[in-house]
Amino acid sequence: MKLKPQMKKMLLLAVVLIVVSMASGCTIPRDADGQIVLITNETTFGQVFQEESWFNAIFVYPMSWVVNHLVPYVGVGLAITIVTVAINVVLAVLTFRSTMSTQRMQMLQPELDRIQRKYEGRTDQNSQMRQAQEMQALYRKYNVNPMSSILVMFLQIPVIFAIYQSVQRAETVANGMFFGVSLKTTIMQGIKGLFAGDTSCIVYLILFIVMAALHVLSVKINDILMKKKQAEQKGSKTRNQQENPSMKIMQYYSMGMIVVFGLILPAAMTLYWAINSVVQIGKTIVVQKAIENSDEKAKLEKKFGNKASKGK
């Protein structure tokens, strides 16, 4: 199967990110029995820095520390929510313009696919040059920088690893309770308990269904908003181009991976993924609204700017 250039770039980027993450020590430390080493209230920064890695000390430890100190006051669910929202707000502020550019790229994907299909099979230099020029013209028209999406990924991936690890390693989460059930237990074990007659284990099944539904929505929300916007545009034919198969495959892979991990990892991680999905949905809606306001402002400036120039 011949991969499209975009798919090749994404796969290459994924490999680079994995290598960088492994090189930076983004691994979860385990004891001699293979159990995850938990971060407790007695764990110190220096201890983590010396015994583990700089990444765990600088990124993972502070978030686990905050979660551990919040849980006694607000509970596990709200503690994870506060930390996840706070980190995502900081990320959003630091990468807002790049995130807008990334989201615009996703909206432009049907147009980019159309240009690629137009020159499909034409490998001569002139055709390749015209294809590149048309794509660059599309980027300029919508004020998109393709490199921004890569920048956002590089900034966010280590932080995503850190949040994931901090929740998994916080003692108060690992040993915590949620609606009367232990977060140490995996969803699969909980479902088995439900079939064995323990009705309290229905919490595990509900948590898993909610997490899966929210994760699917977080992956598809941008497509839903884009289709809604196209449908609202008068005279628009909704650009019903075929979806990029490569992007679709990656979306399904992401959803499938989280669903599988949600079954076999402790319920604490299923709870985290549910909360994180809600945060991602909210962030996508906010960015989409910002894009719409930016586009509307640009249209008004162009309209009144043209009128003003004509008046002169």
C-alpha cells in the first residue's frame, strides 16, 4: 500500500516523538515486583530527581503532589479535573495561535485532498510545483502555517505524558475510591464482578461507557463542528469530499487503543481519560469559536476597508 506524503510525515513525526520521549525518560518506574512506584506525600523532589529522571522530577512529581494534596479536600474526580483543566489552560494560552492554525488545517483537509487528487499520478516537476503552489495559496488564504501543528504536538506530547503519569502514580488516586468502588481495580475485573452478582460493580461499566463515548466525541468533535458550519453556509455544498483515509485510520486507531487500555488498566486511568476528553471537547469548541470570530472580523475589515478605499 502506497502511503500519502501526509501519512508519511505523520508516521515519521510519531516515530520521532516516541524516540524523544524514551530518550527524555518518559517511562513509568516500577519496583522489583513490577508494580508502579507511587508518589506519596512523603516523596520529595530530590528523591525523584536522583532515583528516576529529570522529566519525572520536573513534570510528573509536581502534578502528582498537587493531586495528592487536593484529594482529601475535593475527592479523586475533582482533583484530577482541576489538574487536567489547569494544565490544559496553560497549554492553550502558550499555544493558542498555533492551535488555531492546527484546527484550521483540519478544516482545510478536504480542500488539500482535492488538490492532491487533482495531481495524483503526475510526478513531473511542473505538476509537483503547481500542486505545491496551490497548497501554499490555500494556506495563505486562510492564514495557516503547516509547521504550527508540528510545534503544538512537540509542546503537548511531553505534557500529556506527564499528566498521564502523574495521575497513575499519585497515591491518593491509585488507592482512591470513586462512587464506592476502588480505582485500583481494572474495568474488566469490575465487569466480571458485576456478572458474579456484585451490583456495586455497575459503576465500572458505567464509567467505561461514559469514557468511551466522551473519547469518541473528543476525536470527532472537530469534524462535527466543521460539518455544522458548512451546512449553515448559504449556497455551500458542504464540501462533501471524501475524508482523508489516513486521518480516519489514525482516529480509529486512537479510539480503539484508548478503549482497550480503558478495559485493562486500573479504573483510575479510565476516569482520567473521561475527564481529559471533556476538557479536549471544551478546548476544541473554544478554539473553533475563536476561529469563527477571527474570520468574521477579517470579513468585516475587508468589507469596510474596501468601501473606505472606494470612497476615496
